[in-house]
Amino acid sequence: MAVLKFITNLGRGALMGSAEVVPGVSGGTLALIVGIYQTLINSIADLVLSVRQLVGLAPGKASTKTAVSTFKSLPWRLLIPVAIGMGAAVILGAKLIEPLLDEQPIAMKALFFGLVIAGTYVPAHMVTKVGGWSPSFVLLGLISAVFVFLLTGLPQGNMTDPSLIVVFFSASIAICALVLPGVSGSFLLLTVGMYDPTIAAVNDRNFAYLIVFALGAVLGLAIFVSLLKWLLENRARVTLVIITGLMLGSLRALWPWQGPERELLAPTDQVGIALLLFIAGAAFVTILLALERKFGETEEQKDLLEA
């Protein structure tokens, strides 16, 4: 049983890591679909808390004992395989998925379009269970969707040799998208011209670049994730409404037929294969959700519904 859980969590991490390589898909979206989203948010927030406790920035005096206790309480049996799966998927994805995006952009975008549009059911259904879609919440969801729709229409930037300072702050912003469903960290990097240099750094093992990027990511997570944890615990309904809107708006980035300036085009070529892969992506998520329904809601979904 323990081995099966390890393999399952490894697969969850791999799905999230694969999503982060694709501009327009958020790892947070996949985390929400596979049922570990709030657990990851809480874990990251508690990890930040343990560091604050260690250096005396948390309420009360600095305490190594308290910091170690918080650190040990993290769900490492989940986090370790998820982290391994994500890391492996990012490395392999940079080698495999990124070339496919260049060579078969219509097919790949259609596949992930199906994944995301089917996955939108998760937060939308949870909103229904915690109070429903009132007119004001529908409006809020639409505003969120329009915001991301406009964001994903911005032209792509181009930066061939970014400074390490730019790398640091780009990572601190993009990493927030990792934990926010519907907003893609890869897409934000692409918009500011940092996607290609980052993929190249992964492929070339540019450790100076990657270390600075990691430090920026840590800063971004430390600032953003505590707020997100509070929202999920205290304002679950409105947070889920916004997440639903963000996921719907992000579909613009995954529309298979786009021009060089990200303008949306009518379907022209490869319509058949695009439709087939769209159905495959949607079917994959539908099967995951059906299995979840068969075996019952995850504990974290119950927590969200009770918040």
C-alpha cells in the first residue's frame, strides 16, 4: 500500500511538472485536479513558518525546537514523491515536451486545452457545494476570466541574455503562478521573454542561473503562499470562484490556432487531430474525477467544503 501511494504521488508530481513546462497550463491546476492542492499550499506555508520561527520572525521568540517541530509535522510522505516527480518531469519536459510544442503546437495545445477545460469542473463544482453561484459570484468569476484572457493576449517578450537580477525577480513573480490554478508560470515567463533562457538553463545545467532562479522562487512563495492559505481557509467560496474564472480565462493561451502576436484564429489545419487530442485530454481528467467520485472525496476537498 505504501509503495502504491508513493507511485501515485510520484505521478501527481509528474503531471504538475509537465504542466509547468507548457505555457498556458498551471501546475496548480493539475494539483487541484489530482486532489492535493490545499495540502501543498498548507505545506509550503508551514515550511515558511518554520523558517520564520527559527529566525524569530514568527509570533513569539525564535525557537529552534518549535521550528523543528513544525518542519517534522509536514506530510513528507506526500511531498517527497511529488517533488521527485515534478523535478523529473520538468527536466524531461524541457527535453521532450518543449520540442513538441515547437513542432506540433496545434496538437499539444489541443491536448492541454482538453485537460484544463475538463478540470475547471473541480472548483466550479466545489463552489456549488459551499453556497452556489449567486449573480455576484458569477460576475466575479467572469471578471477573473476576462483578466486572464487579456493577460494571455499580451505579445511575447524577447530577452536573450537576462541579468541575474532580472532572473531573480522574474522567478519570484512566475512562481506565484505555480500555486495559483489558471495562471501559468511558464506563460508569464514567456510574456516577459524569460521562458527560452530558463529552458536553456535547465537543458545546459546553468547552475548559476538556476540557483538565482530558485532563490527568487523561494521569495515569491514565502510572500504569496501564506495569503493564499488564509484565503482557502477563511474565504473558500470566493477563492474558488476566482480560481474557476482564472482557469476559464487561461484557455485563451491554449487555443490551438493562434497568430505570431497571439491573435486568435479560426480552425484551419489539423482540425481532426486537434479534436481527437482535445477529447483525449478531457477524457483523461474525466476518468480521474470519476475515480475520485467512486472512492469518495479527498480529505482536503472536505476541508475546503467545510471552510
